[in-house]
Amino acid sequence: MTLLDEVKPRLGVFYSDADKDVEIQGMIDGATAFFKGAGWDISTPDSLAVEAVVLYCKMAQSTDPAQLVNHPVLLSFITQGRVVVSDAEV
């Protein structure tokens, strides 16, 4: 399942439309770049990364882009995503 397929229903999009898919993919690309810039590579997204992308997309729909930069919830996702668990802890 692609990230687009996972994000669309979470945004309330339950239909196929090429223009809407392009719009949502643009938001996903923005989220991926945002998180990569913060040091979190989500090229192989886990459930935390999917949640972060969904939140980013929801916020991008209704938030001033300047407020996305230092949003505390997004920063929390980044912090959690960047944590490396050593083999000794597993």
C-alpha cells in the first residue's frame, strides 16, 4: 500500500480523482521534505511516520504554512522518529 493510499482515507477522501491525488501527493511530498529537513528519513514509513504525514497534511489544509515550521506536535513526531533503539534495548 502506498503512502497516498494510506493518507487519503485519513483526510476523508474515499474516491479516486486524478486532480485530488496530485494535490494530496503534493502535501505528502511536502511532509516528506519537511521531515527529511529535520533529520527524520521517512522513505520507508512506519506507523509513526504515517501518523505524522497525515497530521502534516491535515494541518497544511487549514494552517498558515509559517505555523507548520515549529508546531509542537510535529516536533514531537520528529523527535520520536529520530530515536535510534540499540540492540541492547530490544
